Amino acid sequence: MDLEERRTRIRQKMRDGELVSNVTRQFSVCAGPGQGPPCSVCGRVLGARDTEFEFSSGVRLDVQCFTVWLEELGRG
């Protein structure tokens, strides 16, 4: 998946409320080794060698999608 497709999907998930779009909203995110479920944006399976970011909502992101989410969050 290319960068623009990731960005488009992340923007949609932010609009739909699946991903935090405003830092004033309370949320938590934990980082650690992948546990097997796929990234909620790009669908890539996150194995033990991958870093995953899991939100309190259950959304999981790989490093690339998390980075794009942070960029989009900064634009809001």
C-alpha cells in the first residue's frame, strides 16, 4: 500500500471516529511486538518481529500507519 492510500484510509477512519482525530479526546495507545492481528489500516499482519501500536479502542497500527496517523493528527 502506498503512502497516499494509507493517508486516505487514515483520514476516513479519523472522520468515522475509529481513530482519534483530536488530542483533547482521552485515549491510550500501547506499543509492543505484534500479536498476530492485522493493521487496522493497511491489513498487514503484525508478527512478533513487527512493532504494533494498539489503541484503547482495539485499533492496531503498524509503524508506517502510526507515523501517518501522527502526521494527520498534527494537521487537525
